[in-house]
Amino acid sequence: MLRRLPFIAVLGVIAAAAAVATAIAQGGAAGYPDHPIRVIVPVPAGGGVDTITRLVTGKMRDTLGQPLVIENKAGVGGSVGAEAVFNSPPDGYTILASQPSPITTNRFLYKSLNYDPTQLTPIAIMSHVPNVLLVRAGLPVKTVQEFIAYAKANPGKLNYASQGIGTTSHLTAELFQAITHTKLTHVPYKGTAPAVADLLAGNVDLMFNELASSIELHKAGRAVILAVTTKQRVPALPDIPTLEEAGVAGCVSDTWHALTAPPKTPADIVAKLNAAANAAIQTPEVLDRFRQLSISPGGGTPAEAGAFIKDETTRWGEVIREAGIKPE
């Protein structure tokens, strides 16, 4: 019996230490968050993901009790911001609010990517936004078929903007070219705002862009929406055809925006962020603003967000391979 006492004592110390560690961990989760949360948006201010993130995170504060501070960190198709989040502590105090590319397709497009998008922790999908074929006001076309004919008559002479290499706008244009057998010249930007600014200035001819940041330009006559890239027409633009209706079968695309966290972020913290995001998305103020911008609300569980991101990665990865886009 005497020989067993030290061993029992050691077991007791180990058990006590484990209990303390568990209590600390549970206490940390229970007390989360106790200071502001940093939200990295990997594009410049003013674009679609930036606008939607500010809407949603502004309301997440009501649930979490702490402000969510936006930090725009653009570059390399969103990879600069995503890398910053990937390398942050998994404590819930730094999260990513992004367009698809930095968490889906960038790994197919950049040889020197310094993070693994598949290891980011899904929190929630914030929104789904229809894309449109947006052309500059002075382009001498009025329909999609006229645009295709003009592009074929001027191969390589029409410049299209995108939010960056591998973004939905870029890949949608690649898909469009493959289907229509046209040749356009890619001009990548660091986000929606600078790309749209150059389109309005006439420095580029077209862009597959989010409806949310295009519709008012169209209504004001500053740019022209020729078609929407969704399966059905958009209620806000009932007279604008889908690409399918215009004869471009299979060119379907929308933009979505997601919240993700560093790898190995604890599930209970992710659950709190997810609950706050879902509550924010369903507030009357956010839903009303989404309706004004023709945006569909996201939501759902972290597992559902993860499955959706995985499916989108597979779908657009195939477009990249078929278009022959090589990693840079």
C-alpha cells in the first residue's frame, strides 16, 4: 500500500491539472468575446464583400456584445488577407470575411500561396449575390448577341476587368469565353471598387460584376447590364435576360461571401460566431438592405458552410483546368 501512494498522488495531480485546464478552456469560451474582434476583408473598402461585411458584422455586435473592427487588407486575389487570418491565433479574435477566391480557387492559381485554404475554419455564408455582364456606357452593343458578335469581330481588343486573378468575375469571364468562343483581354484589379472605377472611366470595356454594385450604375445610365448570370431573372431587373435566355447555355455564376476563422479555432467559439452571424442576417435592417441590393441572405451551420465551400472549390477548379489557367 505504501508503495502505491506516490503513484496515486501523481494521478491526483494529473487529474487536478486536467480539471484546471478544462475549467480555463471552458471559462475562456464562456467569456468570449471580452474585447473587439478583428475582421479582415481582403479587398479595398467600397466593394461588395466590404459592404456586406459591414452590414452583417455591425449587427453581430448586438449578439456578441463587442465591436467587430473591419480591416481591409487587399492583394493577390485576396490571399494577403487570408494568409493574415490563417496565421493568427485560433482564439476567435481575428476572422476573415471574403469573396470566394481566397478560400476556394487561389490554391489552383498561385504557386507560392503561403496558407492552405482548406484548413480555414468555416463559420457561415453571409450572402449570395447575382452576377451580371456589365459593359461601359459607350460600347456599341445593346444585347448579349450584339456583344458576342462585336467581340468576335475584335478578338483580344475588348478588355474585361476583374477583382483579381481567380475571383468569380475572372472565372466567369473565362467560362463565358469558352462557351461563346470569344477572346477577351483580362485586366485584374485589387477589388471591385477600382475595377468599376476604371470601367466607368472607359479604361476597360466590361466586367462580370456583382449586381449589388452594378444595379445603380445601370439605372443611372453610367454603365449597361446586358444580362444576369443566374438561372432565373432577377426581380429588381425584370427586363434583363439571363445569359441562358440570351443563348449562352451553361454560364451560371453568382458571388457569395463567407466568414472563416484560423485553423483549429475551437468549435464553441465558432458556434458563437455562427449564431451571431445568423441572427444578424435575419434582422429586419439587414434583410431590407439585402432586398434593396437584390442579395439573398445566407445562413446555416458551420458544417453547411464547409460543404458549400468545398463544392464551389470543386466546380470552379474544373473551370480553371478546362480554361488552361496556369498557376502564377
